[in-house]
Amino acid sequence: MSYYGSTDFSYNSDFNLRIRDIKKGNLDFGWLDNTRDKVEIRRRDARRGLALSDCEVGPYSIENSPEIVRDNRGLAPRGAILAEGSDQPDLGPTLNRKTDVWGYRVQSYWEEAMSRQWNVTTDVPWQDMDKYEIPDEVELAFCQLCTLLSEVEMIATDLPAKWSHHMNSYFQEVKGFIATQCVDEARHAEVFRKRALANGVGLLRASVRGEHALKGILEADSYSEGSVFLHVLGEGFILTLFRSSEFISPTPVEQRMFQLVMQDEARHVSYGLQHLRYLMDNCPEIRPQINGFLDEAERHLTGLFNPDQLESMIVLGGKGTSPECIKRGIEVVGAFQGKQIQEYFQRADRAGLPERRDRSPLLELQERMIGMIQAS
Amino acid sequence: MAIKFPSVEFFQELARRMEAKSAEFEKLGFCDTVMGVRVEGDTSHLYALTFDVFECSNVREISHAGDVELDFTLAAPRALWREMFESIQKHGQPEPGYTLNSLSHVGDRMEVVYDDPEGHDKFYRFMATLQAFVDLASDLEIEWV
Ligand SMILES: [Fe+2]
Ligand SMILES: [Fe+2]
């Protein structure tokens, strides 16, 4: 036990007497002393049920909460009535400013996440796997790709989990959304593990470079840095990688798998983009810090282009290991890497960081890497 | 009776089928986007398909992309749309090279046109729904015009 409260309620005689009294039927209804005025909640669209955005009213609304939350440092949900004085415990949240975590439309991402959940066990047509013959080298390459993707999903689960309890409880929608992300990422790790094992090959080589890159995400100094690295940069790249993986999938079973994971991934990217936009709009002084961080993060990220992953993508892209297949595979991989970088710049632009295009080391690094593959 | 492709009626028929299969689309989840479909040929056509909660609530033909706020547009020659739908009809689902994602990724046989990356990302956020929507043509009698 590392937390001993200031009062031991189990031995507190006032408390025990009060409980005994209540059990005798002597209720004092003190908890109704400061009830708020009634609020009017309207379901804007019956097809959606009762949406979080329908509940954005009066003191419950994020619009009506201060930019910096000072009164609540515990677990109270936004709009609850807090005890007088300093009776509420301090759980030490470090993210108490809206710009630390908030993103435009975060409530709608929550609703989308909740309604678009899926199940690896039952929604991937595993029963169809026997219908298709996959060449050995293609299956091996696919399992190598699944190994790297499993590592990526681990960090994508851990990063939101790491920051959730640092967020002030008034930012419930963000905490909720990143909790859905944890579930999504855990599901992605599940699907890649199951697919690697399903045909008997299993998981192959873990990536040294890749894991160094991923460590950089987890070790970011602030939530916003972690978010811009994971959601905008990393998951933006992974979203394109999932699109490519769908494109080069050996059978419709893997295609289905990637169609489902890309939906979740795109939602995470969208939240990250909206957080970055909100941050740049409302806290422009942070620009040099985010830019300095991204200068390094973009270098870090190239660890994901490790040789094992590149080679497996090339084999998958070319559908084999003959010289013609490899040539074709190199073309496919080169094309999607270019897309990854351009789409990242577009998102950075949209979020209010157009300077990434000029200061980023990505284009030069990509040129050097593709040049290296082509030379070999 | 055969339905002409391309035409507003074609996409309206898919929208009607989507409503008829509401359980399947409710399982896939909320889908909120306005997708453009451009069929290029001697005479090109541009359709705006509004997806709203679990349904495709509106199909219009528009003359310019700016007439409606489109999140993204899938643009391809008429012959490619035909190949895609014929592939869906042959197997009940597209062959690997004919999924919406495969057609629009490397090689850009089908172009994804967008102004705003937020709109662009909706294509991927709702991919399973949009794929299921076009797959509804699997047993539709189509007259290619
Ligand atoms: Fe993921
Ligand atoms: Fe993700």
C-alpha cells in the first residue's frame, strides 16, 4: 500500500455513528443541498440515440469550463458539485489545461469509436483461409510484417494508457476516447498475432530499430508531444502502411483484416490532428517546442523502415522473390513511402504547421533509403 | 429491370438496398461523410452521396465539385468502375485488386480527390461501410451506358 489517506474512515466514530443513524432510517438529504437547476437534454438525432454532444449543456459543457481547471484535482466528472474547501483528494493530474489534451469534435470521435467496434475472433473470415494457397515466401513475408505491426500496436496501446490518469477528470471525453484507442490497439495486436500463427509460420524477428523508434513515442515529455508523434506522425504513416498492406494482401482474408484496422487507425489520426489543431489555435507559443520535437521525432520514425520490414513489404508487393517480383515490389514500396510523407505534410499543414514541409528530414531520408534499396 | 450505370438511379438503388440491410450496416457503425463519385468518359458524371448515421440519405448528380461540400471524391474512368462492379458481381465481393482501397492506392487507377486531409481520412474511417455499400451491386442487373 503506498497511499494512506488522511482519515481512516473505518475507525472514524463520527462516520460510523452517521452510518448507523442512516441505517435506522434517519436520512438528512444533505447531498441535495446544492442541487443545480434542471437541464434540458434533447436528442438531436433519434437514430444516434443519446449522444455525448446532446449532453453538452450548462455547467456540464466543456465550453462553459475554464481553460485551466483549478477547482478539481480528483475524480469528479465535469459538472459534479465539489465539496467545500479542500476536502476532495488531490490525485495529482498534470494535464489541467484544455489545450493539453482537447481536440475539436472529440465527442463525435468517441461516438464513432463506440459504434464501429469489431471483433477479431468473429469479424475476420478465418474460415476462408483454407480456400487460398499462399506461396511460402509470401506467407513468411506476411508473418514478418505481422511481427513488426504487433510491436507497433503495443506502443499504441501503452501511450494513451500512460497518459490517461494524468488528465484532469473534467476532460472525460478525451480520457474516454483514448481508452477506446487502447482497446482498438489491443485488438490490432490480437489480429496480427492470430494471423501470424493461423497458417503455422508464426511470429518472426522483432525489430531493434523499430523498437527504438517506438520508445521515442512512449518517452515523449508531454502528452501533446506524445500525441503528435503517435497520432499524427506515427499512425499517419501506419494508416498508409495498412492501406498498402490491404493492397498487397495475399488473400481477401487479410484484406478484410486491413480494411477493419485502417478504420480505427484513421480515427486515431483524426483525433490527433484535431488535438494538434486545437493546440496550435489556442496555444501558438508552443510552436517552437512542437517543431523542435518533430525534428527529432521524424528522424526517430525512420526506424520503422527497418530492413526486415522493407524486405517483407517488397516480397509482398511483388508477390514473390524472383528478380521481376522484387523489382515490382520495390516500385510498390517506393510509391507508398512517398504517399506516407506527402499525406503527413498535408496533415501538418491542416493542423497549422506548414513549416514541416521545409524543415522535415523525411524527404531526404526517404531518398537515401530508396536509393539504397535500388542500388542493392 | 436493368438499372443504367452511371445514373442517380443506380446509386439510389444501392441506398435502398443499404436500408433493407440495416442490421448489417448498423453493425458496421455510424458512417457520416459526403462522398463524391466521378465517372469519367466522353460525358463525365459526378454524384454526391451523403452517408448519414446508418444510411445513404441522399444521392444527387452535381455539375461541379464545389456545388456540394464533398469530403473526398473517388474518380475513375467509366471502364474501371465497370470492371470493379463486374468483379463484385462475379464473386459476390471484389477480387483483391478491385476493392475500393486497392483501386485507389498504389498506381492510382482510381484517384482520391480531396482538398482537406480531414475529409480524405473519412474515406478510411468508413472504409468497411463504403465497401459494403458498393458490394450491394453484386446481384444488380446493370445496363452499361
Ligand atoms: Fe493500431
Ligand atoms: Fe492506432
